[in-house]
Amino acid sequence: MEESISRDGVKGLVKSLGGRLVFLAQLHKLTLRDVVPVVTFHRVSKGRPADPLTCSLADFRSFCRFFADHFKVVPLNRVVQMLSNREPFTRELAITFDDGYRDNFELAAPVLKELNLPATFFVTTDFIGSDIVPWWDEKQGIRFPWMTWDEVRALHVMEFEIGSHTCTHVDLGKVSATDAWNELSNSRTKLEHQLSAPISLFAYPYGRQDNMSEENRALVKTAGYNSCCSCFGGMSSSGDDPFFMLRIPISSWIRSPYFLGFELALRRL
């Protein structure tokens, strides 16, 4: 076990150094031509991350500086527009958050504002202002508070984009069309009521390919959204369908910003 951990650590260091060389040499401008990375965070913590979904505040700041230094960080709606118009990508990148944890507002948003970076927060509407502990947190014996509606509205006032992540974090690869429609339409209606603004962005929960049926994907468009984001990795290219948008989850597997850069440059995420 120790040998495996050591081997993984060396591999991570090599990839981080390789990523640094790729970006310092500006090679990413060639390898990332006409694709757009959309990255996804879930939680940010001041302390040591308790699980793979949590990024430390120090690491989050490092990722954000890396994005600011090497990419054109744009709102997700701009990515949707570029996909729809078949515009070529020239190192654009978008930052997103899923679920609606309070640390998004308390810790992540100040860093984003400090660095003048746009971001999109996909919120699960029934979680906001509640004491719900989702099954993935309950399984690990951990608990993180959700944002309040005042905090979601404050993000909107700060000009961050807000999107839907359904009402209850349902698996849209399993539920009926009726249940899917209720999740899609009710979450959008509630967000628009709370923010007094139109909502057009949607990311489906869990994010794997099998967590969205094609029947329910069609309902996303019918419900009034302009896009549908997954979260199983990969990057979208110019002209791709925005209802099949790819995102890259930032997890504990990605050891550093340049580790991420190395994997991006080699198109392995």
C-alpha cells in the first residue's frame, strides 16, 4: 500500500511538472485549440478536505489563479452562445459549482470576486435553506450546510450566474418523464421567483452518461433551458450541441492546477 501511495505521489509530481512546462512553453495554445474546458467544483473548505468533493480554500485559490493566468474565463452562458453559433474557441474556460453548499457563498465567491472571475452556481432548489443531509454526505458521516435564499440572491446580485440542478437532486436517468418534468419545471420556476430573473442553465445531478435519459434530455429544452451540462469529463468543441455539454469535475484525484493542465493538454480528462 505504501509503495502504491508513493508511486502515485511521484506520478502526480511528474504530471504537475509536465503541466508547468507545457503551459510555460505556451504549448496549450496548440493542444487546446477549439475546445472549451468547463470545470466543476462542489465544496470549498478552510481546513483539510474531508472527502473527494471538497477542495481546500488554498487549492481553490491556486486553481483560480491558474485559470486567470492561462485562460479567458467566461460566463457559462457565453460558452453556450459560442457553441450555438459555432464560434471557434480560443482558450475560453468556464467555472461552475454544483448543489448549493453554503461555502460556495462564504468562501468561493470572495476569491472569484477578488480575481474578477465569473462563475455559475447550479443549485438544488429543495436543499436551499434546509437541513437536508444528502445520502452521499450521510454515508460518510459528514454534514455541510446549504446556502439560504438570501445568499443565492446575493450571488445573483454579484453578477454570478445561477442555474438549476433540479429540485431534489434526482437521477434523471431513472425517473419517469412526468417526474423529470416536475423536477425541471418546478426548480426553474422557483429560481425565477426567488431571483426575479430568467433561468436558462441546467446541469443534471450525478453527471454520468447514464444519469440522463434521452427522453428526459429532450424535456430540458422543452422546460425552457438553453443547455444541459454533464459532469463525467471531457471538453466540448465548436459546434457541439449545448444540450450535451461536457464538464470536468475537480476532485482529489486532480492534485494541482498544473496536474489538471497536463491532463487537459493531453486531452485525457
